[in-house]
Amino acid sequence: MIDAQRHKFHFVCRNLQKWPELESPRALPEKSDGLLEPGGVYDRITSAEDCWIIQTYLYLSAVGAPVSISSRFVEDAICVGCGYEIGIRSITPNTFVVACRGDSHDPALAQVAVVQNQGMVDRDDTFFIPHWPQPGLIVRDGRRGVHIVNVAFKGDRINLDRSFDTPEFTADLARLGVSLRVSGKAEDGRAHWHDYSGDDLVLAVRDLTVEDARVKPASKLVNAWHAGVPALLGPEPAFRELRRTDHDYIEVRTPADVIRGIKLLQSNPERYRSMIRNGRRRAQEYTVQKVRDRWLEVLNGPVTEIFAAWHKKSLVGKTLTFPLSCVRHKLNMRKAAWNREHGMRTVSQSIT
């Protein structure tokens, strides 16, 4: 029988030197309710490891879950790591891994995968857990009313479809009294994606390949809901998965679609208000508490069960299957890299 205290959940951050204060977690800011909160270090939460590993470790440890963290995978324990960081040299046949897949390849070296949208759940060892909401989020200033002046893209400019980064689109926006604001990382690598106080619309359109779009999360939509800012979003599966009504967001593909969406909301202030109210309601499905509860449900339920079955296997049996997993892992990496660059594009409908 497995000792629950001995087999705690061990989080692995390969870039842990970025977080020296984790040696003394109390050094991080706390909310008034006692929850250890990443909001005070929002500008440092920029990578997949930061989002999936650091935040999850902090939020779970804050409620007393049996978690630990280090920069290395350990044997004979439930390790939770970022999919990008799991490699042949970082684990052994006796390492049990829960891989937060993120945007990466199917992690064949892991016994369990955590994915970013429900559409990626295609096996019994794969589970959907939403992203944490944006830490330190500052909501839209209510005094802005229904005025649409600033359209915000929360991310690096390179990730915005090129058709929205042109003088023509800028001029079309200006004729409506609107400007586009791109919030990317600063030169020091820190990000300021958290501040929606001066934003009136969120724009997120990427001309991804169909296969690349399949693995993406709905974070930009969920964060827009939390921020009280209506969203104009591209045709990505994760967004569509959450859409219940046309008040959740407006789907766009082209600059012309964006211009039409802005005109619609400018001419119909009540629709704009309704989208804000609807977003606030939908955001309650993706609070820190709801996401944390989902993590605990998955870890304490199916992950622990899968680990118990794996733990009974002999080391010889694990060792014999390890080489095949290594081969599959490498092939999956190559397949994912190919899919990011080749295939039908979701916005332009072109084939690359």
C-alpha cells in the first residue's frame, strides 16, 4: 500500500533559479485570506513552466496540499513537470511523470498528460485542467463606460497575425477613434499582460496551423472575462469550446471583421454592456479556487490511481518499455515541430 505522505506531489521547475525565493515561500506576498498569491510576481510569470509549475505549486501549497518543488525529477514519486522539459536525460525508467503538455508535443515519456483544452482529451491518461487566471489582473476601469478607444493585444507582437500589424489597419481603426495597443514582454523579459484598466476590447488572432491551434488554451478569453473586457477572437478550438452565446465573444478572422465588430458595439452600447456582464458571470467558472479544485481532483483521483498501478510494476518491466517510450517521445517532438509550420492555416486558409 502506498503511503500518501511519502508519495507527495513533486513539482519540477528546471529553471528554478528564476525563483530563488521558493527556498523560503513565505517571502512571497500573501492575500488577506492567507492564500499565497502569485499576483505580486505577475511580471515574472511568462513561460510555460511559470504558468503551469510555479503557479500550481504555489496555489496548492497555500492550502496545505502535500507538494514539494525542485529542479530535478525524482524516482518513485508523482512528479509534475512541464512537457517541454521532459527528456531522456532528465528521467529514468523509475520516474513517474505528470506532464503539463502546454503547446508542446504528446509526451510519451510521461504516464499522465495534462492538456489545455477539452478537445485534447483523447485517452484515459489525459486530463483537461484550465490555465490559472492571469495573476495580478487589474480589471477594466468602470468609469470608461461604453467608450471604445483602446483595443489590446496581450502578447508579443510576433504572435499577432500580420494583417493586423499594418498602416492600413491602423488607419481604419483611427477613423473609428480607436487605437491598437500591444502588450509584449519588456527587454528584461518581464511582462505586463495583467493590466486591463485602460482596455476596451481584447483582440487575439493568430494564423496558426490547424494542428497547432488544437493544443492552445482559451486563456485570452477567460482573462478577458475576468477583466470585464469584451473580446474579438480568432477561430481557435479552445475559444469555440467555451462559447455558449454570441455574448461570450465575437469571432473574427480579418481586419475587416474587427472593424465590423467595433462598429457593432459602438452602435449598440447595450450589447457592449451585456458582453461585460456575461463575461463576469462566465469568469466565475475559472477562478483560482475552481482551477485549484480541479488540480486536486485530478491529482488525488485518477493520477494517484494510475501511479498506484504503475508502482506495482517491476523495475525490470519499466526498464524494458523505457526505450520504446524514448523513441515515441522523439518522434512526437518532430511531429509537433512539423505541425507548427506545415498544414492548413486557421485564418488565411492557406496551406504551408
